[in-house]
Amino acid sequence: MKKFTLFLFALVLTFGVAIGQTSENKWALGLGPGIDYNLENENTGILADFYISRYLSPRFDLMLDNRLSFDDPGVDVFNTLLNLRLKLYNEDMAVQPYLFAGPGMMWDNMESGVNFDAGAGLKFPVSPKTALFVSASYVKGIDGTREVSGMGADVTDDHIMVTSILEFSLGKAKDEDGDGVSDRKDECPGTPPGVQVDEKGCPIDTDGDGVPDYKDDCPNEPGTAALNGCPDKDGDGIADKDDECPDTPGLAKFNGCPDTDEDGVPDPKDKCPDTPKGCPVDADGCPLDSDGDGVIDCEDDCPSQAGPASNKGCPDWSEISIPTIYFDFDSDNLKPEATAELDKLADQLNAAKEYDIVIGGHTCNIGTDSYNMTLSEKRAQAVVKYLLKKGVNNAYVGSNNYGESKPAVPNTTISNKQKNRRAEFEVAKIRK
């Protein structure tokens, strides 16, 4: 019999993954082993306990309890009891104490009769639908004659019984939104299907910002409901995840970046962020300078003609810049590109009221000093003669020759020597 009881107890523990009785699961079955101490003969035996329970209210359950005990060879007791269980707990407690008592019918070998029991116990919820009960009770026996070891005896079998029960409830808790949390415990009963919820039946809100994860575009960062749960550090109404400038308030049309000078180019792309308002700008946000004179168009009185800032961007012919004229090795012949530049200069000089032009001739360091001095003079004169041929007044044009004494760059490479074979305008002043 002991082996049978141990097997029964193991079986219950193995398959007791069902449901503990609650207000939503009103019917329950209990099954488990126990110990029976007979107060009459002071024997200790084993028992098997099986009951059916009905939830009545938050405080009471009604139990039909059946116990079969073996406390001595030849003395077997079967007791059916109708117990009222008083619950001293609420269903959310981890350890739930209770009291119980009630009348019953006992069959004790050759006798039967009415008896009663009273006891106390503890309930331990194992899972949302499973519970373990441990209880101890005093069981009043019945008077009568028993056949014990072949002899008749007048006895009253009172018992102390200790049981360990796994309780399985019947039925299924109501869960209208199907989130796995019964309606009684569900604080958010309208959760959409498939949404992950917490133990209270409310949608998970990982970052605690009040926007549930299934509606939260940024579930791991606290944000605002207006931005679908995403943060907005700079408060410009654009979520950080969409904001190219998350630390600086900006405009939606520039993906959250500002345009401080209001030129239509956002600050991160604006190479000239302090452009005066109203000035036309290029793709980099810099003011246009159509004539390249360093005076921006919106401040240039002559935006299509180069001129100094002192003259509001308009040409001031008191000074002009003329390109250097380069010559081939050991030559004073003007190249086509040189004559083109000199044609432009001649036109300007002929249109001017007054001018002063001085040209200096130079060579590289190949050749003797005297030879190079003569060659540099020829180069300066070649420029002068061409200008004179174009109508320039000789009275205002002069020349100097320096040979190899004033190189533009050191004569250390072929390329540098080519740059030193030149004629330069030392003075170029005109007045219109």
C-alpha cells in the first residue's frame, strides 16, 4: 500500500498542470496522498484524498471530500465529508490560508455512522491555473465494535489527518479579447488581437512612455503620443528618428534642420550661414557674385561687371589686372593667347582718358647674364610694340628689362624655367 501511495503522489505531481479553483473556474477536483494518525490506537497510516469543490463566494467554497485511510491491518476507514471552506485570503496572495469544517458519513470496517471534521490549511498557487493544498484536520470517528486482530473491541476511531492535494479546476476563464488574461484580472479588456500584454492584460509599454509598443514607432525610447511614442529632444515637432538635426529646432521641409539666414539652404549644408536676408544664393547657400569681383550681387551696383568693393562692385579703371605674357625658350615672339589678352588691354586703353603702363621683361637662367639681359629687353619691347601697333599712345607706355635677376619662381625645374620666360605689367593704371 505504501508503494501505491507514493506512486499516486508522483502521478499527481507529474500531471497536475491544470487549474486552481478561482472565481472564474468555479468547479474543481482535488487529489493527493496524506498521513492518518489514529488517536485510538496511536497508529500512523497512509490515506488517499479525493474531493470535488464548488466556488460559492470570495470567502467560501463547498467541498465533497472523500478519504480512504489504512492505519492498521484490518482497520480501513472510508469517510465522505461535506466541508465548508472559509478562505482567509484574496486570490492574488502567494500563500493563502483557510479553515474548513463539516459533517460526513464514515465507514469503519463493520460500522458506519455520521461524523464531522475541522481543520486548517494553506493554498499555494502554482500557476494561474494550478494550486497545491496542504491541510491538517481533526476527524471525529464513530463508536462501535471493530474486528481488530481477530478480536472484537469497542472503539471510537478519532483521527488527525494531514493531506497534500493538487487541485484542478474545471472550465475555462472568460477572456473576451483573447490575450491570455481573464476578464476578471484584465485592466485593458479591449486589447486588439495578437498584441503582447503584461500580467494585467494591458499592452506592453517597454519604454514606459504611455504609448503601448504596438502603437509605438520607438518602443525602446520614451516619447510622446503626438509623435507615436518617439522622442523629440529639440521640441520642433519632428521625431528624432526623422530629424537630421535632433539637437536644434528646425523646419519640417528641411527634415528638422534650421535655416538661420532664411536663404532656402539648411544650416548643415549652408557654407555661408550668415548671408544677408533677401540675397540670392547658390546651392551651397553662399551669395551669388556673378562677376566674381568679391562683391555679392545683392550689394553690387554692377553685378555683371567686376569692380572693387570701394566702388560698390562697379569697375574702377584706376587699376587693372593684366595676365603675365609667357614666351617660348630663347624667343621674344608673342603667342596667340598673349596677343588675345593684349587686344583686350588695347581696347581698354584706347577707351580711357589717361593711362600709365610699364612692362618688365624676364628670362630663365639658361645663357649668360648679358645675353639674358638683351633677351628680356626684346620681350618687353615685343609687348610695347604690339600695343603701339594697336593704337596705344607711346607717351604712356614704358618698359624695363631684368634678365634672369628677378625669377618668379626658382629655376630648379623645367616647369619653373618656363614660368620665368615672361613679360609682366609692373604698372597698369588708367582713368576713364
